Amino acid sequence: MRTTQLYAPTLRETPAEAEVVSQKLMLRAGMIRKAAGGVYTYLPLAWRTLRKIEQIVREEMDAAGGQEILMPILQPSEIWKETGRWAVYGEEMFRLNDRHEREFCLGPTHEEMVTALVRDEVRSYKQLPLMLYQIQNKYRDEIRPRFGLMRGREFIMKDLYSFDKDEAGLEVSYKKMFDAYTRVFTRCGLKFRPVEADNGAIGGAHSHEFTVLADSGESNIVYCTKCDYAASDEKAELKTIVAEKEEPLELEKVSTPGTKTIELVADYLKVSVEKTIKAVAFQNEKDELVLAFMRGDHDVNEVKLQNAVGAIALRMADEEAITAAGGQPGFMSPIGIKKGTKIVVDATVMDMYNAVAGANEKDMHFIHVNPKRDFKDVMVCDIRLVKDGDPCPHCGAPLKMTRGIEAGQVFTLGTKYSKPLGATFLDENGKEKPLVMGSYGIGVSRTMAAAIEQNNDKDGIIWPRAIAPYEVIVVPVNAKVKEQLDMAEKVYETLKKEHIDVVLDDRKERAGVKFKDADLIGYPLRITIGPKTLESGIIEAKIRRTGEVKNLTKENYVEGVKEILDTL
């Protein structure tokens, strides 16, 4: 490809709408253009990178036993109603009616669709295991699409679904996909971590997120500094912190005027924050009150809490809901709350002694609270949000927190979809059983954005070779000098014949402009043809990632280029 023919309109200034590095650089490098909020057009450079990522994904899915199909984006509501997700998926689903008033949605995911497909075809255990995948656009009506391709309304995704006869088979399929994902992201040249994750709206028993490490990432992940434990902050297991044992004192109510925050209470009563118990009040999708109680210096993990009470969604509670249950905002504890209220107490709280908690009266607190004695009819579980330095649940070493971008996730689904949709098979004994499923997704367009978030500098993108739109750019210093342009043409044509992905910058622009564009777009290797080449036969090769310059000769530049690329 020649840059005079390449549609890559680069920008010198960053558009005001751009929020994160990948969005800024893709807009400036002429890779994407915004069509609407959360909707983008991919220009040729971006499309080449996406196709390279897709090819890596296809090769690894095929090698693991996957078979590629293509399902409709437009999905009938009936299959979603069979699983119950039509009513509960939420406002993120794009819904529409056809001219006959039949309900459809634009597929945010394809569990229902693929299960309905397989239930009509697979009848015997002899047809299992089965793994089907597709690479296709997905649609989710994000409430606030942002960060370019990181959180859009339309995005490209690879989704694979496994079907097995039992849980043992599912574990084998899950391991195949886990290993295949590891190879995909390794081949894409990315630094990543597979971390234990929450299954969210997809459902199932357990899952792992494949997180590309980047300071700008939306996800918080923790990993052990000693063993191989890693998890998202939503999923991270936490050991109960057992307080030093004390002789329980008699519960006492005391006046604490104007102390609506934990810090004010602790200061007023001259106790440490670690000796206090705080309340966080929510309401679920049925408007039921959910009260969570934590040690004063801890924060509630809303995902853990949501899972504990079986809620689809939680929001901060209204004051009216709190007072109706016998609570007093700013001064709450489980003591005195009406029976039937959903009360969840973090496990660490139950091992506190002589603590401070609200008395459910304005400006009043209890002291000498001993939760094992004083808290009745409560659910006890881990609902604490992990913090940097917390002990690893497996080995006890400190956990370290970092940020990342979720680029893929693998789920075990079990029979969550096959049972309601009636997707069954006959086992070895002729008995009908539900198919056991797994679901495995990679955000292809998100992976491209994540690669840029992880690989950039002040000058632009630094592509890993495997997914760069082009591996090499050949730049004649002055394309107006016929001898330089002719030599550049010769190098370009020779590298093409060697099956190297190469572009020739044949524009009649200043060298500085061409060098800036090459750095902005992020070609892994730049070959410069200038006066020195014509005089002494020296061809300059500059590595984008390191800035290192290597001098090649007219005689050995092909081998030299290959050797350099093999190190990238």
C-alpha cells in the first residue's frame, strides 16, 4: 500500500470529544471516525488490525475444536422470554417491533439463540462435545457510551458456546478455552492476567476475565505477591478479620449529637474507626430494602451484596424506605430494624467486640456492641470490597491492586439456558438430560483499543507486531528526488515479495511530517531511504518501540528486516 492511496486522514490536534488514550490516538491516526455516541466507523488501518486479531482468534478457536458459524443479529423475543431474560435484561437491550408488531432485539449476546439452534439438532450424547463460535457485531444501549471503543453501543465480539453431556465435560471445554484465550492474548503481544471474576448477567457457576494490564483500565484487579491468585475487585475472596478477643460489656445507648459519619462518631466517642460499624442502605429491583453493615474502615462490594441477596440490581435507598423499616439514616444498626428486612452483615463485623453502631434514633449510638450476641435474624457473608495490602485468601501474602481492561471472559453456564429452552440429549442409557453449557467471549474491537492503552508514548501508538496494521513503513526522505523514490520503491516491492506487510510513504511531504505520521500510526519498523543510502548504501531501520536505529546495507536489508521483525 502507498500512502498516497491509503485512506488514513491523520489529525494534528486531539478532538475535544476524546477521553482516553486509545480514543485520542485512533482518531488522530485516522483509524476511526465517530458516527454517533458509542458508534464508530473503522477506517482501513483499524480494519486491518481488527482482521489480524480476528485471524488469531479464529486459528486458536479452530485449534481448540471450535466450529465457526454466523447467527442473526436480529433475535426474536420468544427465546429470551423462555429464559426469563427478556424482562430482566434491562434498558441496555435494543428492542424493536417489525411491521407485524412482533418483538425483536439486536443481540447483546447469543446464549438464547445458540441454545435454540442446538436443541433442534443435537439429540444424542454421541454428538457431544460441541463448540460453536462466531465473530459478529453486538449491540448494547449503554446509558453513557464513553471511552471510544472501550464502552460503545456497537462492538465486534467473538462468542463461543460449548455443549457437553456433564459437568466433567464442561470442565474440559472450559480448560480448552482458558488455554486458547491465553494463547490469543499472548500472540497479540499483550501483557495480561486471567483473573477470577463475577458472572454478572450471563449467569453460571464461575468465570475468569482476561484483563489487559493498563493504568487507564476501567477494571480493578488484585493479585497475590506470592502465589498465583488473581481476581477482579468484584470477585476477590476475603478472609474474615478476627478482632482481638475482649470480655463482652453490656450494651449501652449513648448520645452522639451531629455524628452522621463514621469519622465523626469515632472522634466523638474517642474510639478508632476500626471499632465502629457502618450501614449502607440499598433497594433492589422490587423496591425491597437491603441493609449492609461493614466495619467502619471497610467499603461494601455491591456485586457481592447483590449476589448474596439474589438481586438483579441495587440502588441507594430512599429515606422513606429506611424509616419505614425502623431505621434512622446516619444512625443505623440491625438492632431495632423490623423483622423481614433483608439485613446482610459482613463476616468481619461478626468477629468484633464492644463495637460502636447506630441505635436507629437520631443522634444516638450503641456502644459495647457484640454482633454475635446482639445482631439477630441477619445474613452473614463476605461483602467487603478488597483493598491494596489485604491478605491473600489462599496463602496470606499481601494482595496488590492494579488496573486493567477486560478483553475476554470465560463462563461456565451449566444448565441455566438449556433447561428453560428444553435443549436436551439422550445419554448412554437413553435418558433425556439437559445440555451442560459454557460461554466464552473476546471483545475484538476492545482488544484493539486495549492494545493501544497498553502500548503508546507521547508520539503515538506502539503496535505489537502481530496486530499492527502494517509491520514496516518505507520512507524516502525526499520523494521529490527521483533516485531516493526509486530506491524506496525497490525496497518496498522487494519486501512485499517476501510477504512482509509493508507500506510506502510516497507523499511529497517534508520528512518530519512523514516521520511524525509513522510514529503516530505506530508502524513497528521504519525504513528510511535518504542521501546516505544513495552515497554509501546504508539503509536506516528504526524500531518504533525502543527508538533503536540499525544500519542495514543494500545487500542484506531483507535479512536484516526479517531478523528485526522476529524480535518484535
